[in-house]
Amino acid sequence: MLKSAICLTLLVAMSGLAAYADETREQTAKLPSRDAVLQATYSEQISPIVERNCGACHGGNDQEAGLRFDQLRSSKLSDQDVAVWSSIRDALNSHQMPPEDAEPQPTQQQRQQIVNWIDASFEQVAQQRRANRSSPMRRLTVAEYQNTLQELFGAEVPFAQNLPAAPLSEHGYSRDAALLGVSALELEYFLAIARQAVEDYVIFGGHIPDSEHVLIEFEDVEYRPGVSGGYSFGKPLDRKELSHTLQERSGGQVVYSERTLFPLPDGPLDLNSEELNRADRQKFHQQFARFRMSELHKAGEVIIRMHVAAKLGDDGSAPRLRVKLDDTSGFQFEAPIGGECDVTASIEKPQICTFRIPFRHVPNTDAKDTEDNSEEDNDDRKEMSLTLSVANVAHDADAIFDVVPEGYNYSAGRQGLMARYRKTLADSIVSKTAMRKAGTNELYLDAVEIDIVPFGLDPGAGLWRVDAQRAVLNAGAASRTVAKETLHSLMQRAYRRSVTTTELDSMMSLYDQFVSEGDEYDEALKETLSTVLISDPFLYVAAPVAQQDQPFISQEESSQLASRLSYFLWSGPPDERLLELAAEDQLSDPASLAAEVSRMLRDPRARRFSERFAREWLRLDKYDLVAVNPEFYANYDEDLGNDMVAETVATFQAILHDDRDARELISSDSVYVNQRLARHYGLPSVTGGQFQATTVPDYRTRGGLLHQGAILTMTSDGAESNPIYRGVWILERLLHDPPPPPPPAVPSLEASSADFANLSLKQKIELHRKQSACATCHAKMDPWGIALENFDAIGAWREQALVINPDTAVKSFAPVDASTVLPTGEQIKDSKDLVAYLVNERDKQFTRAITWHMMTYALARAPNLGDEAQLKSIHRHFRTSGYKLSSLVLAIVQSEVFQATPSWAGRN
Amino acid sequence: MTQSSRYPRRDVLQLGLAGMALPSFASLRAAPNTANTASTALTTKKPPVRLVTIFFPNGVSLPPDGHESFQDWNWFPHSPGSDYVMTNSLNPLSNLRSDLSILSGFSHPNLRSNITHSCSAQFLTGEDQSKGYRNSISYDQVFAEMIDGATRFSSVPLSTAGGTGSLGRPATLSVNRDGALIPAMSDPQQIFNRLFVVDSRGVTARSRSIARDRSILDQVSSRLSGLKNSLGTEDRGHLDSYLTATRTLEKQLGRANEWLNIPKPEVDPGLFDFDAQPTRELGTNYMRTMFDLIHMALLTDSTRVVTYQTAMENAGGRGNKLPYAAGLSLHHHQLSHSAARDNGGWERWAKYDQYLSERLSEFLTKMAATPDPLADGSLLDNTIVLYGCGTSKTHVGKNYPLVLAGGKNLGLKHGSFHRFENERPFNDLLLTLLQRAGVKTDSFGDSEATVDQILA
């Protein structure tokens, strides 16, 4: 009696199953598991209905929409299975399936039976997921790995630049735990990278050399054709000489280089001419200068202070200065471009733009094996020289891209070679005169001060020092102590927690082995330190801690809350403060956690999070996959593309970091644009390349993600806009209602008939939708994109749409019709209307979508059925805050699911 | 030090063919499999099988029927069979007719409608990209895995751009079992050094370094073996992936150890143009040098698996300027995009197709003229060479232009143009080639059947 009572309770709990509880009770005298009950129900009741009503189109013979019931799992559902069953439930509920004209149709009761079974199965899955909830062990992404090494060694250099490229998850995220494995190839790279880092940044004794200084007056820079490297070297100075020279020149008249830098034209540069393309040819917008270090520093930072002034363009445009170190002889830079700076200072009073470029020198070992054939500079000196490239990267439609022969040293060099340059001098004067007449801006170059700082200015730079003197003084015992100390502190930083004696001893045993096999102490230590950097506690977040070690570290160190927090909000390792709090088990205290989250979001490192999340949520990676066809968009070039992507990131960052309402992402009357984008969008002009908040006038349609160049371009094919891609993007990213993938046998949107080729894309899409195989799905996605038809394939406004015949490439124009009817029946006039509808009627769906996406990012996995209650409560917090993204972040961090301990922790 | 003192010429036997030297026979005979029981399956009785795959981007010029360039410059011959006529695009290969087949009508079903600039990363796998990047092992790596240990380098991926590129712009054709892109080498000097130049550190130092690597792997994996039982299923999966990686590396180190005492073949560096770059002036030399290096790598049995991507699928990469070397005024991406627009555009593009056919022809001719030092016949007779592209025209993912050459001793039959009317899965062809290479499998990716028409 007792048994069946329990069984009854169980069944009642399974909503909707009560209808046939009696039958089931008969069969369950032995108290089967819930799984078994559901399974039995499926095979006895659900399966027959499905087979009869759905099998013809979704079975062994035919697999419409890629679905076959005979192979669908009905128990132990994976997240993938859940998604399939969920769409089946929706199709049944909405009577989309079986199609009206299909026979036989299930009865209403049968429909309900299936739906109830699905609901009960889902509830069962949700319970299991909740019971097994844990924070996954997860490998660092490539970006996180690089940030971690950079903070560990205090050097912003591209440690990970040679790692094989890594894929994104199905939903577009790089942090997906399931995706991030370690292959042998990657492990090999991790070891090579670790060794190089240890070699460069762990200092054995000695002192860090002084910084060096160079001052280059641009009027003195000469070009000597035929000489390797070409340009003359700047004057090396020590600190005293530098300050003396600076003082001396501060009083006098400013002397500028005769050569001023003009802006770049719009559109791609003339790549047809190899002459123009060669790196050592000076162009109108660009000037080189060379300098040398007096000794080869393996790693450090170049600090560049440019003294510059501007002649503003007639339209008020300012020159934009970009400096870059050219990678010529084994130097590596994370960003060879030190940055950009709008120059507005008058010629009377030049301004100083400062840039920092960290570098390291990794000699090409392969090249060293062979003789060097260079006629000029001997090898060592070449190794120590760097080329600075200075450019005006403002764009002006009237600018001309050409080589400039000025500024060459006519007296030296080879006469034969010089003749070529003299020949172009006349052309150059014509071009220059034309640009002056058109009133383009010009950049005036006065001088550049350069500091070369070994190991750089970062607080962590030069951190890892081994007391070599003490180590060798009393070889053996002392060197072992020194090694152990260094190893201990590196392990703590690398493991991001306290390290137990057992762990340290185990690592020391490797050191001892190396020494016993005949390695010197420093060699043995370097190898052991490198080992730390490929071990799992370094490479993974929430790597397991051995049972016997757990009592010796705090619970929060064990559960690695600090790391999970910092890799979420900083894409990097926790700082001292987070580690200290975790060591004292203080971090998870709600008040302290809230304070830390708010501190972390204010830290500049949080911009890594906001940028990465924006890029992955909005799938900006797809921007790279689009090749804009210059044939149709002559004004488009890479710089404009970069500006577009930067705009989207800047918009998200402003809304997150300025604590604004997330709904402004969709609807806003202000945009972040620079001079070029403002022109592209037809907005009132702004000056310079810096992004500025600008109010959109009523007569323009801009503001919000849907009106941004990056989004509109990446949902095109480089020639034509594509309403389907645009619709899918809106559904996936803004509404989290992704359409199913296209079934395998459906013809793509292309046809050979000549009539078809002349249709506008909207007409083609409408035709496509009439094909019954496509109709159901496309009716759901196309209308969203059609509302954006007033934007061309690079996001510019248009009233006429370009139609390109794919066979003949004949172009014609058709008037744009952006009116559409959404699947829910709303009449939409145009994109403004769509934006208004989204923000007024779909705001909850939109903010739920952000919640889902940010959870996916934060948890390093997509939320599953077990997380639904949490998603709801997080969204509630988000809503009551007035949709502040910072509140969303905090609610996620404070949720049980984010705080779940790893599977191995706290189970002893 | 001068070059001649470093590579004594008297030790380098000239074969009598320009640009080629025979490695010392001692080093060839000392292949480690004679001492290594693990690879006894590959003893000298079985002739070596080699697999070379060459990819070019952006498709080929296919002027529409009726266009003035259609007759002479359409890449595909106009009618199938053994008496087919090569158009100008393929004509440089005419002397090699009996050593090659032209194929049309192949494509990867997953990639027919979704063609992006990333297609070279799926050319040899066929994986679906509609939900973002996904990949699996490429067919060359399947073969490389099977013969692992037979040669010093299990495979040599090459490309003009070098590295892996990004997932949107891959710069390699080879993909490992985990779906990760395998970095390719691009610099002739670097390739030569890796294949033929002796590590300056000496045997003792290298042996010590291998021993250290092994201790390091031991250290990091032994930490984990003790932890496994305390983990949940998913986490255990992560540990397993890490442990598998350490074991695979261990195996590689073991392999490196076996090769440690076997000297690299001596090859005269003077035979290669290391200054060649993929530019207007030096582009032709660059491609020739790459093919010379592939030829030498095979001849010396340094590897049996080579992939080579001549350029990436976009306007940026290094290989894109190669058409300048052919005397054309546009880069590769522009050539393909402006064919229909300009007068003579199809012919202009086809001239580059012809130029590439010339490079292929030079390579195949040399392979055919070189006796295989390890087996009967020429090097070409024991090498399968697949040449082609993952699009027919730009961004059309069907009807790949393909040339299949060599492998006569491996059961391939040549001399015809085979046209398959209804697109066949390209993996059918890759499966067929894998089987010819000796891989015992009856499927590869989404393959459906073997291509019997090319079998003897």
C-alpha cells in the first residue's frame, strides 16, 4: 500500500499524466524510477500516435526539416534532444503540425497527451540538471590565456600569437567549456610559449639596464635609396642629454619637416601598383624614421612622444596621427600600432601625442642557421634597429595616394636609383597642389622623443627575479632554496590560489630530477617553471584540487570563485585583493561580492569583458567573413569597416559602463561615430577619428544596433543586402528565438531563369517563400529583415536597391520597399517602425535574450532546463533595476548556478 | 662559413636532372622502421605511397556558353571521354595526359550553398559550416596517421600565407583529429631548414631536451591520474582530453628519439631559390621553389604527405599577388570578381588558370622523370596528386575544378575527362584516394560511394 501511495504522488507530480495514472499504477508494482515510467508511457502511448500521424514525413522514408521520430531519443534527454522536443511541442500547440492538409490528423486529446508527456519529461530533466549542477572545469580561451601571461609577466606582448586559431561555439561563444579541449598540438604550443616567456621574463641576477632615449627631428630624416632599410637613424641620447636637448629646443622657433602628411583617399588603396605597395616607398600620408637600441633588449616597451601640429581641412577635418613600429627583424608586438590621435594644435603651438608599444625580440632561430646575405648592416646592428612609421590616417575624398620623392637625400646614394625618384617629382607636385587646392587637412611633423624601456613600465614588469648571487654562492643547498622560493611564488600566481606543501614538493621533485640528471640549477628551474605554465591548474579554471590538499586551502580557493569571477568580468586572472578575499572565504559573502563586482566593473580590465561579450553576443566575428565587393562600393575600405565594428563595440560599452538602460541598445537617438562614419551615415559632421556621442536629427534613420554599419554589412553578402540573414540575426541575437537550420534538400536562393535574375531581392525572397518546403520557416524570419531594406550591403541609406544579375553582372535599380508584416500580424512600415515595435512590444523578449546570452557567456555553457527558474529570477532583478546591465551582471554572479561549486569540490 | 664547405658537393650525387640531388643512400636505408617493430607493417616490401594535395582559391574562369571566350578559355574541356580536348586553361598539361584525369561534378554537399572565404579549411573535410566553424580530420591527416613513423615528418602542410590563418581566412588545408587547423610553413628557407638542415645543438643536447620534455609530460599527467575519480562526467572528459594530449606528445617524442641518430638527408641548398617571394618579380620562382621543395621532400622520403595552398580565399594574403607574376594587372581575388564585368575579363582570369597549370605541369613532369628510389616506376607513379579548388566560379560551391594525377602503381587509371552530371560528394573522391593509399576504411565524412571510374 505504501509503495503505490508513493507511486501515486509521483505521478500526480507529473503534471498532466494523471489522466492515465490508473493504467500506469497497475504496471508499477515494483516502484520503477520516474525515468522508467516516462519511458513506458512513451513506448505504449506516445510512440504509436507519433508513428501514425507524423511518421510519413518524419521517419525512415522522409525526413522533413531533418527530423525523424524513429531516431529521436525519448529518455535521458540531452540539451540537443530537449531543443528538438521543445520545437515539437511548439508545433503541436500552435497547430503548425501536422500540416492542415495532412492525413491522418491527431485528435485534440492526442495532441494534449504528447504535450503533457513532453512537459513531464522536461520537468524530470530539469530536476536532474539541478541536482547535478556544478561549475565546469574549463580551459582558458586563447584571449584569456594571453591576458593571464601578460599579467603574470607584466608585458603586453602577443604570447599566444602562434596558437592555432580556435573555433566558437554553436551560439557564438569562445568560452564554451565543452569546446575548449587541449590537443597535442596545443599542448606543444603551450610548452613552447611557456619556455619563451620564462626565458624572456625570469631574470637571473644582474640588474635591469637603464632606459634609452632617442630624439628625431623630422627635418633631419633622410632616405638613401639602395641602402638596406633606407632611412637614417635617429640620435641616441642618455637621459641627461635628452633633457638638455629638450630644454634647448623648447625656447626656440619650431622647425617642421618640409614634408607634411596628407590624408588617405576613401576606398581601397590602389593595390594594382606594386610600386605604390612597397613598404619602403614614402607616400603622401606617411613617413618613416629609424632608430636603434644600444644593446638588444629581449623585452620592453617603446614610448613615443610625437610633437605634431595640424592644418585643418577646409571642412574642419583634422589629421589623424597613427604610429606603428614595423616588424622587421624578429620583434613581436601585440599591437604594432601604438594608437591614433586626432591632431588639432596650431602650427604656432604643437601638441604632443603619446603612445606606448610593448615589444619583445624573438630571434628567428631558423634564419640563424644559415648565412645572412645582407650586404649592408651587420647582423647584430640590424637586430637592434626599429622602424617607426608615422601616418595621417584621416580620410578625404579629395586625397591622392601616391609615392612622394621628397625628403630623400639627393647627395648620397646611388645615382641610377635616384633617377627614378626624380622622375616622379613633377607628378608629385601636381598631386600636392591639387590636394592643397581642394583644402584637405595636413599633418605637420616637428619631432619625436622615444624612450626604450627594458621590461617596460607595467607594474608587474621585471617581477620574476632569481637571486642568482645567493644561488651560486653556496651551490647545492642554497640554489635549491632559491629555486624553491621562486617556484612557490610563481605557482601561487599561476594557480591563482594558495599552493599546498604537497603540490610544491611534487613540483620540486621535477627540479631535483633535472639537477640529478646533470642540469645546472638555472636550467632546471626554468624548465620547472615552464612546467607550471602547462599544468592544468594554470590552463584551466576550476581545475581539480586533490582530496588530501583540499583541507589546506580555503573553500573559496577550492571552488575558485575568484577566478570564475575574474575571467567573467576581466577576461583575465584575479588580482591580489580577490585572491586575499578568497583565501579568507570572504568573497562569497553577498555584501562583499556585490562590492567586488562593482569594483571590478569600474576597473579598466572590465572593458575586455564588455568588448568580448559585445563581439560574441552580436557575432561580430561574422564581419570578417564578408568580402565587400569594391566594384559596387568604391568608397568602402578596411578602415571604414574597422570603424563600423568599433562603433558597435563602443555603443555596448557606453551602455554598460555608463549604467544606462539596455533598451537603448535597440532604440536611441544618439550614436557613437567619428568623422568618417558620420559622413557614411549622412549625419552632421564631427571632427576627427575619435568616437563621439552625436544626436541623430529627426530626418535621419540611425541609432540602435539595427541601424549600425557593422550589423547591416555582416548580414549582407558583400554586394547585396540580405533580408534573410538580417532576419535570422534579429531572431537569434536580439530575440533569442533562433529558426531551425534549413532542411538538407531545399534549393538555395538562386535560379538560372533569366526572369528570376532581374527580380529585386525582396521579390526573390517572396518567390522563395512560396515554395512550400520553405514557407513555414521563412515566414518567421524574412519579414524582420525586409524592414531594413533601406540599408544597402554596407549599411548606407538608400531609396533605390541595386539588383545584380549573377550571370551577366548587369546592374539595375529597383525602388526599395521596406514595408512588411511580421509573423504575429503587425504591419511594419520601415525600420524606424520596427525599432519602435521591438522596444515597445518585445522589450521583455529582448531583455530575456540578453539575459540568456550573458548567462551563456558567464557560465561557459548554454543554460539548460535546470536553469530556467534562475533565468527568470535574474531577469526579474534586471527588470527592476531599469534594465541596467551592471545589475544583470550582479544578479548572474549572485545566482546559485554561477556559484555552484565544481564537481570535485566539497564532496569529502 | 661558405655554403660549399657546409654541404660538401662531392657528397651530393647529381642525378642528372636539373635542380635535384639525390640524398645519400645511407640515410635513406636507415629509416627507423627497420629497427622499430611498431611499424613493421611498413617494411620496404610494400612500396611507399605518397599523397600531395594542392589547393588554389577563388575558382576558375568559366565564361558562359556563347561568350567569345567560352570555346578556348573555359577551364573544363567541352566533352568527356578519353579523346577530350584541353582548352587553353589546361593545355600546359597536355604532355601529361596519360598521367592525369580531369574531373567535374564534385562538391561537398554541406558547402554547396554556404560558401564563404573560409572554404579551404573544409576542402579536405567537407564539414558543415552553417552553424559556425566546425571541423574534423582532413583526409591527408587520416593517411598521415596511418603511416605515422614511416618518415621523419608525418606530414608537411605548406601554404603561401603560412600559419593557420584565422577561421574566417584559413591559411592551411590540413586539419587534425580535433578539428584544429595545423599551421603551414611558407618560407622556402624555413621549409628547407626544417626538412634538411641539421639542428646545430648536436645529438646529445637534443636527446637531453627530449628526455626533459618527457619528464615534464610525466609530471603534469601524473598529477591528474590520481584526481580522476573525484570528478563529474564532464570534468572527467576534460581531464581525458588533456591526458590524451600528453600521451600523444609522449608518442611524438618517442618518435623524435628514434630519428635522433638518423642523419637528415644531405641536400644541396644551392638547388633552391631561397630569395623567392610571392611577388611580381619573384612569384614564379616562389611557386617553382615550393614545388621543388615538395619534390625533394618526397624524393628523400622525409615525408609522404604534403598539402599546399597557393593563396587564401581573400584579397589580403601573400599569395594573392601571384597573378602579377603571370604578367596580369589584377590580384587573384579581383581577377575572379571582375571577370564578368570587364571586356576580356574571362580570358584574363583564364590566363592565370593557365599559369597555374604551367606550374603544376612543371611539378608533375619532374615527378614523372624521377625514378622512385624506393620502388618501381617513377616518383609520380607512387604518388597521388590532387589539384583543385573548393569553388568553381567565385563563391559558387559546386562543380569543383579538379585534376587528379599520378598513382598509377596504386591502381589509378588516367587519360580521361570524367564529367559527373549530378553533383557527387567530393568526399567520395577523397575516400577513393584514401583507399588507394592503403587506408582500410569504407567511409570518409559524408562519402556515399567510391569513384570507380578512376580505378584501373
